[in-house]
Amino acid sequence: MRALKIAVLASGGGTNLQALIDAQNAGKINGTIALVISNRKNAYALERARLANIACEHISTKSYPDPIDYDKALLSRLKAHQIDLIVLAGYLKILSPVLIQAYQHKIINIHPSLLPAFGGDGFYGIHVHNAVYQSGAKVSGATVHFVTEGVDAGPIILQKAIPLEQNWQATDIQAAVLKIEHPLLVEAVSLFCDNRLEIKENRVYIQGEL
Ligand code: GRF
């Protein structure tokens, strides 16, 4: 089976992207990150791509203010690079149906909470961890899931929970969760590239030994 071609969409610092780049270079993923796209010109994720000699592009929301036009432009770039899998790694735009339907069950997102808790509209970045902190929860964690038209609502691929120290603030929770996101996302992308993920009735079954 040929190595899949992966596009990573990112809006921020790109530490999840970096984890995927490092895993690819270590031969841990039967796939190639062929393209990185950001909606933010100065996203450090783009610099990480440049440093790794990976094709990268900024698609400006000013050029395509309508979200559907934006995603059509994005889709044309993905098709031009013959992308098989899209990974959202800190990508802050909501995907429109045109993109989701073109890549049905071929879009993976990482979210920094144990979905369905602390997910959905408005739950992104530090807002997630503020809500976790305010709730008094004793655990948090990360979720990798397939993207569907609901926000943070697609079939869950992998999750990992971590205990929260009682003196932690939201920023401490964010740092601890980010640390476990990286291997979780790498494992999920690797399983996808090895064709070991099967979806039945909104549940994901992993084929073979974990
Ligand atoms: C991560 O916490 C991810 O779960 C969330 O946005 C953050 C991106 O971090 N969607 P980075 O840009 O990968 O460092």
C-alpha cells in the first residue's frame, strides 16, 4: 500500500504538527506530510513546515471571506497535492460541508478535552481548560476523532485521560494536556495510514493489536 499523502491544517504554534513531522521522519507513520496550510500568515506551524522542507501555504480569509469559497480554494489545493488524509492540528476554522463531504471520514482532529465534555462551539484553546478548571474536574485529557459536520462531534478514535493536580490553574492543565496530545495524534494518524480504523454506527474499531 503506497504511503498516504497527508495535509495538516494549523492556525497556531504547530507543536502537534511538529510531533507528526518527527514521527514521519522516525518512520513511525506510513504516510507523508505533503502539505501544511494555515489561515494565519504568521502561524509558526508554517515555519515548522518550511524548516522540514514541507510544502506550505497561507490561504487568506481576506481573499475568500465567504467560508464556502474559502473551503473550495482549500479543496483545490488539497486535490492538487493528491491528499488522502487531512489532519486538523490546532486549526481554528470550522470546516464547511463541501470539504467534509469531499473527505468523508478522512479528516482527523485533535481536541484538548475528553469529548463530549468541554467540546463544541466556543471550546477551543485556553477556553477549554478554563472551563475544565472552573468545573473542578479531577481529570482531563485529549481526544482524537473523525471530523463530521457537528463541531467536535465525530466518531472518537483515541482518548487519553490525565489526573489534574489540585493546585493547577488552567494554563497548567493546558500544558499537561498538550504533552499527551502529541503521541495520541501520532498514534491515531499511524493507525489511519495502516488502514486499521473501521467505523460502524459512529463508533471506531481498531483492527489488530494496539
Ligand atoms: C492543541 O491543544 C489542540 O488540541 C487544539 O489547539 C492546540 C494546538 O496546539 N486544537 P499546537 O498549535 O499544535 O501547538
